[in-house]
Amino acid sequence: MEFIKKITQTQLFKISSLNSLSVILKIGIGLITSKLLAVFVGPGGMALVGNLRNFLTSLESISTLGFQNGIIKYTAENKKNENELNKIIATVFISLLGIAIVLSCVLYFFASFWDKAIFGNDFDYAIVFKSLALVLPWYAISVFLLAVLNGLGQFKKVIWINIIGNGIGLLVSIIMILQYETLGALLSLVISPALLFFVTFYFINKEINFFRTIRLHQYDFQIIKNLSSYSLMALVSSFLGPLVFLAIRKNVIEIVGLEEAGFWETITRISTYYMLFVTTILSVYFLPKLAVAQNNLETKRVFWSFYKTILPLFIAGLVIVYFLRFFIVNLLFTNAFLPVTTLFFWQLTGDVLKVASLILGYQFFAKKLTVAFIFSELFSLAVLYFSSLYFIREFGIQGVVMAQAFDNLVYLLVLCVYFKKSLF
């Protein structure tokens, strides 16, 4: 009993418990939105939603200049140095606001071009990109503020913001999908994240006087220079990555059809729900720990803390997910989506390998290992794309998830070799 008591009193346990609540609520909300999507947009519409998701991920990387992990690192390192912290906040805020305004103009005035590029010639959803142009600055700043809170060590507030954001997203999705079906689903993806700005601003203002912090004379180009390595890393992972997925989805549509592409988006959506537990706890808790680790021994402790606590729980959860796969598909979607159950084994296998490699991959960001990260990420994306071409032709839609599992295995082995001193 004393051992259990000690565990429950640790910061990691308390944060993990709150994070678990956040993920459970997110999944509960996902049950509702996924059902709405299944009923009102079908597998084909799900594929279009997937295309927009990939585009938004790339756009987020550009609009935030890929600074997110860098902001967490430098805020964590300078949270006791008020002058330097104010410089970081002012510099990044001014830079991101300028970039967001430029991108908004590009999105708004070339909305028809983006519509054809993302959805093809058979659809007319230019209004989605015009709406995105109007809300993008709010969204970019909310991502920035959330990263600052994360770097300040306000883990609970970050998780509560995510919980509130999920609730907002649910309300917007229900209203938009019921009103406009596929168009509504696309618009809800665009609008919901931007509304998070108001929640994030409320919480950040309790930690620092935000308006007093933003001063033009505080702008320091050296900070942008220091963060530039994170931009390069983000451009590869958050910008090129979704573009590769877009290309793969186009191959799926051409080779096996739009409906099958919708099945892949469906299993990806399910994966996103349970992956939230790990990705959130990694960025909220483990990344700041890796950022301040002084040597290989301290880094090793962080790595193995993850492998001994989070990874086993994740694997146990996925075993349950696999045996409940028919129930999950019927609950979340409709009978038209039952072919998705054939994709679970390889998707879950790939996700276990992915989670095992994620903690190692975060070391690239924590220690600014820019060149190594870029090479490893480009290698991984190349393996994913070319293996998917082969596996899709050989095994149909299952080939996509098989390619992902294969890529995650190769990537994990590469990282284990590269970080062997810190790991072993």
C-alpha cells in the first residue's frame, strides 16, 4: 500500500491522471463527431476531411514557423529570467502575427486554387479556405500561448485548455455538420481551433501580464536565429510529412478507390484518439524534462521512465482496442465502415512502434539536433512513401497500414542506434 501511495503522489502520476481524463473526454467527444461524420458525410467525405487535416497540419507548421518545441525549450530554460523571457515572448509573438497575416492574404485571395489542390476538380469548397484565412492569426497565436504555458511548467493548465478546447470543438462540429454536412465538417475543422485563443489567453494572463510583455523594443532577432533550427525540423516533420500523406492518399484513391481512402482516414482517426494520451504527456511532461537534462545519465532516466510507465500501459490499452474493434467501428461509425476492422492489426502494431520511437525523437528537439533530425525524418518519409507504393499494389488498402508499421520499425531501429549512449 505504501508503494502505491508513493506512486499516486508523484507529479507524473497526477499529470498522467488529469491527461487521461482529457483523453477520455476527447474520445467521448470523438464518438459523437465520428458518428455524425459517418452518417452525414460517409467514407468519401471522410477522405476529404483527411485531406484538409493534412493541409491544416502543414499550414500550422508554417504559421507558427515551427517554433512550438523551441518555445517550450527556451521558456523552460528562462522562466526565472524575467527580462529574457519577455524578449522571447515579444519577439515570437510579433513574428508569428506578421507571418499569419501574410498567410491569411494568400489563403483568401487564392482560395479557388487551394480548393482544387486539396479537394480536386469535383468539389467547390473555396469558402473553407476563405474562412481559414480569417481565423488563422487567432489560431497561430493560441498555439504560441499554449507553448509558453507548457514551457512555464503549467502542465495542468495546458491539459485543462485542451479539455475546454475539445468541448468547444464538439459544439461547433455538431452545429456545422447538422447544418451543412460535408461542408460543415470541413468548416468545423477550420473554426474550432481558432476559438481556443480566448481560452488560452485567459490562462496565460494569469501567469504573465501579456499586454505589458509585448513591446516592439523587446524584439531580438537573435532569438529568431536561435529558433530557426526548430523551423527546419518542423518544416520536415509537420510540413513535408502531411504532404507525403496527401500523396499517399491520392495513390490510394487512384489504385483502390475513394471509399477505401475513407477507410484509411477512419482508422487514422481512431488511432488519433488513443495516441493523444501519449503525445500529450510527451509534450507536456517529458519534453521539458529532456530539455533540462544535463548529461546522458539524466537523459537515460527520462527515457526509461517513459518505457517503464507509459509504454506498458499504452500496449495494454491497444490489446483491449484490438479485441473491441468491431464494437468500436459500429459505435463510432456505421456498418458501411466495417471493412476498417481489417486494418486494426497493422495500425496498432505500427502505433506501438511509433510510441516507442517518439520519446527518442523528442531528444532531437530537446537538444536541437537539427541536422540529425532532418536526415532521419527525410529517410523515414522516403521509406513510408515508397513502401506504401509497393504494399498498396500488393495488398490493397491494408498495404497502407503495413507500410506505416514497416516505416515505424525502421525508424525505431535507426533512433536506437543513434541514441545508444543515452539509451543504454
